[in-house]
Amino acid sequence: MFLWFRPRLELFWKIAATVIFIFYVWFFYDDLSRGYVAFQAAWFDAIFHFLKELISLVFVNLLLFWPIALVVIFYKADEVAAERLLKFMCILTIVLWIIFILYAYFSRGIDSFLFEKLKKMVPGAQ
């Protein structure tokens, strides 16, 4: 919806983006509806499972992000922007490694805290 209210975008691109969005909704309708039902049944668990999967996907896709980032850094004309992108990728990678190492060693305690103790503290999460 925000795209349609954005000025100075050609109507063709607005229509193209809307058609692509409608295609994705149609193609993944079963997954979306199952996710919506799971969210309605237990919104707290659904949010934390989604965040865990999102972090996992970013971690796994670093194998794809790094080569792309290195090519962009090599061809970037702005030295400051190239250095910022390199710093961002290094910090992101290290932070994700730390998260996964900590989770690998303390997964039982972290899951217990998130899905049991924190769930009891949040009103309406049960």
C-alpha cells in the first residue's frame, strides 16, 4: 500500500510490484494461512520461532552475501562507503557467529527462558 502513495514512481512499476506481491501471496497462500493460524493460537511462540528462523537464514545466507559484498566493495567508487560495507559485513558475521556459538552451548537454557519463563512474564502470552 505504501508503494501506491509514493510520489514520482511510474505507474508501470507500481503495477508490476503489486502483481509480483499478489503472485507471492497466491503461491505461498497455504504457508501464510498456516502461519496465521499458528500466530492466532500462540502468538508468543510464533514470534520467537520466526525470529530464530530469520537469524538462521541470515547466518546461512552469509555464504551468498559475502561474495556479493566483496564484489560491490571492489567496484565501489566511494572508498568510505566500501569501507563501511566491509566493516558492516565483518561485524555482522562476528555477531552472528557469537549468537550461534552461545546458542549451541546454551540452547536448552535459552529456549527454557524464552518459551517458559519469559512467556509467564508477558501478559496474554499463555
